[in-house]
Amino acid sequence: MPVFDLGLQPLANDFAGPDEAHSGYAPLRVMFCPRCTLAQLSVVVDPEILYRRYSYVTSISETMLDHFQKLMSLLSGETTGTSVLEIGSNDGRLLQYMQSHGMRVCGIDPAQNLCEIANSMNLRTVCGHFNKETARSTQSCFGSFDCVLARHVFCHVDNWREFIESLSEVTHPDSIVGIEVPYCVDMLNRGEFDTIYHEHTSYMTVQAMDALLKGSSFRIYKIVRFPIHGGAIMMLLCHRDSQRSTDESVAAYLKEQVTTQTWSEFSALARTNIEELKKFVSEKVSLGSTVVGFGASAKSTVFINACRFTRTQIRFITDTTPQKQWKLSPGTDIPIVDEGAILRELPDYAVCFAWNFRDEIVAKNTLARSKGVRFVFPIPRLEIV
Ligand code: TYD
């Protein structure tokens, strides 16, 4: 049944220049299954369109480095193995970290531009979507892996069964698989509606994953929670007949209930967040204040389009990613500029659309704040810092 609807929306990472064609709009509507508690988008945009101009690059940030450290220590506690395959390895940032810690690494990613970056740094990366065919060819070139990691990839996958079946091709009986997903329960409780966009085809609960794995050769044996990206869980999988005992975390997560009521409360909270930011920005602009955006995240596209902001309200959005700079925020006429613009322009307010990096952003903008720029965090509830 439908539980959340933002209508027709642009693709969140479709950053195009003023003269470039953009990829158009698609419905952004979430359907919920009360039986297995899985939530999915009502339509799946063709991956060829969705990822053809992919500008998401794993953020180079203290928060991310800290997360990599946590992942590394989790893995070394779980396996003595030293080989890792990362599915959705992006530009190889995590592989590079793991390689520098003595791991034998390999990546697979569909974005040609990002594979080239990774390979140029000697991080072996296969270009393609993870499926039976690429899994087999990766295995025949590089062998099986002690550990397979898929961070924030599973929610992009439409054919789950093939994904899980393909894991058998690249693992051996003692391998572990770490699937990190945004945790749906955290998203719902905090009203993080801006993490709903076309790339995220599903919103994962542990019950839904458990139901999917029922017919497969894998089972969840442990779940670890991380604060990254507004709340994520790493589900650790092993082969069904592995000797590994099932950690008590699995039963605890299986108890967390998501119902139609949870989604309807979330929907109301999302509407409140949208109305609050709209009201805040239009009041400030009508009083003559300048408002800009900070962080052209995919979330910024969702929030800005839900609020129907234009350049009159949000003058520009700063972002450190060169691929996004001098493009327009999808669906709007708002330009993306370099981060130095904050100090050059000294706006009155910078609405932070990368709220998941809040502590880091507040800390690194001490100078701008001392010069009067106020940072506005719209999630979980509007707050000015
Ligand atoms: P991110 O939250 O990683 O993901 P998503 O696009 O899935 O919502 O995106 C954060 C964006 O914010 C990314 O484009 C980099 C940018 N950013 C800055 O410009 N400055 C910063 O200090 C930080 C932490 C991020």
C-alpha cells in the first residue's frame, strides 16, 4: 500500500550544466508491505538513465574516515582473512584505506569514470553491476574473497535474488558478507524523508532481509549499528551451514516493529519538516537576509524540490565535489559552487543539506560562524547553530 508520496521529482544526482539536457522526472512514491515490512519505490528508474551521469563520490571527510576505521576493526574481529571485495566501490576510497592496512583488495562498480580513478591508484576495480556474470568473471580473475562488503548498495539493487545468489560465486564457505544499509527504523523515527529518492529503491528492515534470505544459502549472524549517513546497520552474513553462532543482536533487531502507522507518523513528520524550512527561508528572504545551501547532497535535491525553492530563495549551494560544481541543483535554477563561496559571500544563513556530517561541518566552519554565518540544520528538526 502507498505510505509516502512526493509526486513527480527530478533524479537526485542528476547535476547538469545550464545548457545540458537533464534526465527528467519520475514519481517518488513509497509502497509498504505490512507482512514482511519491506518498503519499496512504486517505480524503478532504468539504471542506464539513473547512473549515466553519476556524480556521487564517497565524501572525503573525517566522519567517513572514522567510519572506515570502525569497519576495519569490525572486520578484523570477525575474520582472520585478508582479502576483500567491495561491491559498489565508487572511487576506491575504502579499498585504499583497507589496502594500506594490509588487505588484498578488489572492487566492482558500474560507474566508468570512478573505476578509472580507482584503477589509476592501483586499486583493482571491475567495471559493471554486480550480478552472476560479473561475479563469475571477478572470481575467475581474482579468486574467492574472505570478506565481501556492500556499503549502501543493496538499496540501489532491483534484482535482490540475483545479487544474493551471486555472492556464492565470490565467497568460500568461511567468508563473511557485510551489507550496510541505511536503517529504515532510524529514518522513520527522525523524519529523514530526504533520504528517499529514485536511487534508493528499497527501505530495509531486518525482517525484510531475513525474509529474503530464507530461500538462499546465506543467513544473518550479527548486526552492528553505525551513525554514518543518519543511521545505518551492517548486517553480517555467513553461509547458512557455517559454524558461526548467531549473535543476540539479530533477535533484538528482528523485534523492532515497523507498521503502516509508523509510516503514517513519518509522513506527517516529513510534511512538518518541509513546511518548517519553507517558512523559515521565505521569512528570512522577505526580511532581506541571504540564504544559501551547504552540501549539494542527493538529499538536498529532495528537500529543495519538496520545498519548491528557486534561486530567489536559495542563492547557491556549496559543495566540495568538483563534478557537481558549476552545475544546477536538479529540478531548479540554483547553482552549485565551491565551498570557498561561504567565506567570500558571507550569507546570513547556510542551510545544511549534508546534515549527516553535522559535527564536522560545525567544527570546520568556525571562521564563517564567527563572521556571522548561521548554519541551519533541517533534520531531525530545524535548528540554527
Ligand atoms: P552525502 O551525505 O555523502 O550523500 P548523499 O548525496 O547520498 O545525500 O553527500 C554529502 C555532500 O555534501 C557531498 O556532495 C559532499 C558535500 N560536503 C561538502 O560540500 N562539505 C562538507 O563539509 C561535507 C562533509 C560534505
